[in-house]
Amino acid sequence: MTLLTETSLEAFIALLKAQGRRAVLEVCCGPGDDGIRFVRAGIHYTGVDPFDGNVRYAVSRRLSVSVAEPARLPFADNVFPAVWAVQALAGLTAEEADDVVRELERVAEPGAPIAVVLP
């Protein structure tokens, strides 16, 4: 896992491009604002959010988004070249946050950059 000290989306996109990574999973994507920016940067985007309303709105923006809980992602192991999870730990207990982080690591390719902002 790559440790990032800069949590801005622009810095993360620059890192993905520098490493030749062409896809990202966003966990707790909300209405898809960051997803639009990933797509505009030429990065294939997949998003998940636990709230159906957010997912419907993101899908209306032509983003590939589905309903999923961050601790139970509906993906195989090691499939995403990068993970963006800025809001995924908000409001969680330490134990719940550990479960989410383990899940992010599970779906990320070995060595993939994972951006997580601690609340």
C-alpha cells in the first residue's frame, strides 16, 4: 500500500497517472462529484455508496456506481489498481474502521495506492 501525505484529489489523480494506473474504486462516493473528476482525468471509475439516493444521483450523472456497505464490498480480491475512500471512516468506531480498512486492502491490487482520510 502506498502511503500518501497529500489528500487532495488532484494529487491522487497525479499519482495514478504517474504510476500508469487507469482505474479507481471510490468507497462512499456520495453523489459522484469526485467520480466526475476521475472520469474527466481519463481514469475508469467505479463507485459504491451505502445510500440508494446517492447512487441514483451518481448513476444519473453517467457514473458506474452501486449500493454497497464499505465493510462488505461486492468485488473480488485484488481487482482495483487504486482506491479513494475519503468519507468511508466517518462516524465509525475503531473496530468498524479496522473492518473497512481491511476490506479496502482486500479489493485493492497488491501495492495499490489507497487514499483514506481519517475523521
